[in-house]
Amino acid sequence: AEARDHYSFGFYRATRLEIDNLVKMAKARRSNYYGDTDQFLYQALADGAASGRGWNLKGKDVVIIGSLEPWYEAVCLAEEAASCTTIEYNRLDFEHPRLRTLTVDEYSSMEEKPTFDVALSISSFEHDGLGRYGDPLDANGDLQAMDRMRRVVKPSGFLLLAVPVGGDVIKWNAHRKYGRVRLPVLLNYWSLVAQVGLTQQLLDDPNPDTHIQPVFVLKNDGGKHAGGSWGGGDRTPRSGRQEASALVDSLDWDSMLK
């Protein structure tokens, strides 16, 4: 396969030297492509370690969802994760003995699928279903991805999620932004235990071109609305509009924004 240096559907490679250099950056708490989000992530990980509540990476089996460069894999290595697996639509070749890569199809076809203590999804799910990275078109692709994650993360495990926040909008076909309507739906069936970077001003930002991504720490314990699903079957909600309205009304914004 041909290696590419731009983000489109294809094949991506990183050498051991490139990865080692990224690990040095992560150990120094430097930011890479996502700037503030990287600092939000470092803070969330530090808070998890200090609180003893389990969402630090040291000694954990970690999965990264949606990754074309091994930056967050380097963060895992710097944080001394026990293992680090990446699941991505595109085929990856990360030349490091402690990194494992799987395509979505490869993971889906495994008879005994591994599950993980902690998952990282940084600037990934807002693209799902829009076709930008070779994924199939699906208006609820992001919601279905979050539903699938409940079977990837171990019970009572954690998902550290970063998506663009602001006024609700789809910037076709680049990404979605999540505001007071779509964000509660995205977080449904998970318990929000912490967040770094979300503010009232950001939540209500009407500018479709801003791209700030707080980090949400979510626990896989079913959340407030356990028992439903956006993935189809007999657990599908009554309708997207009714479900979204109920979730918007039920979310405790004041506590979330503290």
C-alpha cells in the first residue's frame, strides 16, 4: 500500500524514531496538533491519578479509537500504560514493539474481542458517519460509535473523549460540533465523572469555525439513561427528536460546568 502524508483514506506509517520523539514530547507535557486539548488531557490524567478513581493510564490496557498519527499512543507510552492498541478505519504501521494496530474490520471480525480499562477518543467521533476518513455515511454514526464503545471498554472502565464543542452544527463533511442539543445525546449511557475545558462561553459559542475540544471523562456504568441504544434493534429510542429533548432537559448543566 502507498503511504500518504495527508488525512484521507489509505495507509499510514510512523517509524520508531518518530514515535520515540513523540514520547519525549509527551513526557515534557508539550502539545501537538490539538493544542489546548492536549493540555486538557494531561490535566484529566493527572486528576485521575491524584484522585485514585481509575482513569490514569499507568499499568492499564488502553485503546485509542481513530488515530492516524501515533501522538496519543506516545502519550500512553509516556504514561507507562501496560498495553496500547489503536483501532482505526485506515491501515496503520506504527513501528514500536509496545504498540498494536487493528483496522475496524479486523477488530469486528475477532471471535474473542479484547476489552480495555481505558479508551481515548480524541477528535474522532465527530467525524463518524460523514465519510471523511473512509467510513460509511450515517447520520447517527457518532452515536453508534459511542454505543459500540460500551462493549470495547470494560464495565466500570473509562472513556476519555474529546470532541469540538459550541453551537450545534455539522460542517460538511469535516466534522460535527456539539452544543446543548447533540452533546447530551452523545454522552448518553455513560456517567460523566469529570471534564476539563468546558465553559459556558464555549458551550454557547455560535462561531462554526472555532474548534475547541474539552476532555470528558466518562465511566462505562450505564449512565443515567441505561437500557436504550442508538445502535438499532428493539432498544432504539422512540425518536431522535424526542430522545434529544429528554436528554437536554435532564442534563445538570450547572454541575457539568463547574
